[in-house]
Amino acid sequence: MIKKHLLIITFLVITFKIYSQEITNFNDEMENASPEYIEKVYKLALSEFDKQAYEESLKYIRHVIKSDMNHYKLRYLAAHNHWKLGNFDSATTHFQAAIYVKPNSPEAYMDLALLKIQERNYNYAELYIQTALSYMQQANTPIPSKLYNIYSRIQLMKGFPEESLKYAQLAKSAFEQTGTGIKDKLEAMTLEARSQLLLENYEKAELAMQWAIAMRNDNVYAYNLLGYIYTKWSEKSISTDPKQAEYLKSQAIENFNKAKNTKGIVDEFKNIIEMNITNVSSIKSN
């Protein structure tokens, strides 16, 4: 009976040590972790990413990545962690590693294109998004709004508002077809508004942003952009229709104030909005 108790105690002690090792040794870089263990650690890394603890998420990834250097989900998550931390070169390396594992995965190409836009490397961004589109067409996969939004943003950044508008409208046409989320819907409407603004189609730009605000009425960027549209429209009208210009000016200030009063706005953006209010307030009729 005593031997049986000793065996149970010994088993419990060994189990506790193994469990403790899993919890306390995540700084180690394992080279022989099982697929089940890797999956467990991946979920922990993903949880930390969702909490915006990007360094902590990378710690978990480093713990097991040597056990499977071609693990798509680890590489993809590592890329996003580095991207959030501003480590663009490392993010690119991990995205490329993920693509090596799954060369026909459009999602990795699309995200890498977005990263290249942020780096202002529009030619590479266009190359990656074209590759994503090619794989979707080969697989007869419905083209999502996200892909068209990326195309639109590239063209906008390159200074081609007509092309940007075309892709933004394609993104809108894909809303129902692909079950688009609110983020990509807002992106499409914002890109349409920005393109119409550059083309001086102020009424159409206004309509696009009003649609965006109807989707989500706490969007500080939508209110700020709508205020900016009214500002440019007011400036354009000042010499031909001073009365309309004054009305548009008041609409601009109203929307800038809505943006400024949005919950959770950071001080840096609040300062930008204050500057926008100052600028529109300085518009004077001749």
C-alpha cells in the first residue's frame, strides 16, 4: 500500500515538473517539439497578439519555430507581430517564408502588399497584389473587397484617382458576394471618397463618407475626412457662390468637432483636427 502511494506521489511530482517546465521555459528555443505542442504554443502566441502584446507573442513563436521552420501559421503570425512593432524587414522575411510554405495563399500576398504600401514601395505592392489576384482567378475564388481596396489604395498613392475610384467601386460591388466585414466596407467607402475628392467631385465624395458614417457613426477618421471634403468644397465655391461656401464651411467645422469629440481619440490626432478647424475657419469670402 505504501509503495502504491509512493508511486502516485512520484507520478504527481513528475507531472508537476513537466507542467512547470512548459510554463516557465518559454524562453528556450525547442528543436523537437511535437506538432501538438507547437499548436498549443501557437494559440498562446495568437492570444498575446490579440492583446497587442507583440513581443510576448514573438517569445512564444521563437520557443517552437526551430521545431518546424516551415510552419505557415507561426510564420504568418510572426510577420504580423513584427509589422505591428515596425520591424518591416523582419515582417517581410516572415511573410516570404509563409508564402514559400503556401505559395498559392492569397492572404499572405495581400498582407505583404499592404506592408509594402506602408513602406511606400508601391511597385512591389502592386506585384504582390497581382499575384494574389492571379491565384484567386486560377482557383475560381470570388474576389474579396479587401483585394480591390488594396489595388485602389496603391493607385491613389501613385496619383491615379480615376484608377483608384474604379477599384474602390469594384470593392463595393463585392460587399454582398464575399460577406465583407465592416473594416473593408469602410475602407472601400473611404477610398471612393478620397478618389472623388481628388477629382473634385465633391457631392459624390460627400455621399461616400455619409454612407461610411451610416455604417459606423463613431468613426473619427470618417468625420475628419468628411470635414476635409467640406473644407475643399468651400474653398472651391468661395469665388462663385459665397453663400454656399459659408454653409460648407459650417458643415466642415461641425464634422471636425464630431471627430474631435469621438471617444478614445489620441492627442496627436486631436491636434490634427484642431489644425483642420483653424484652417477652415480662416476661409473668407471675397
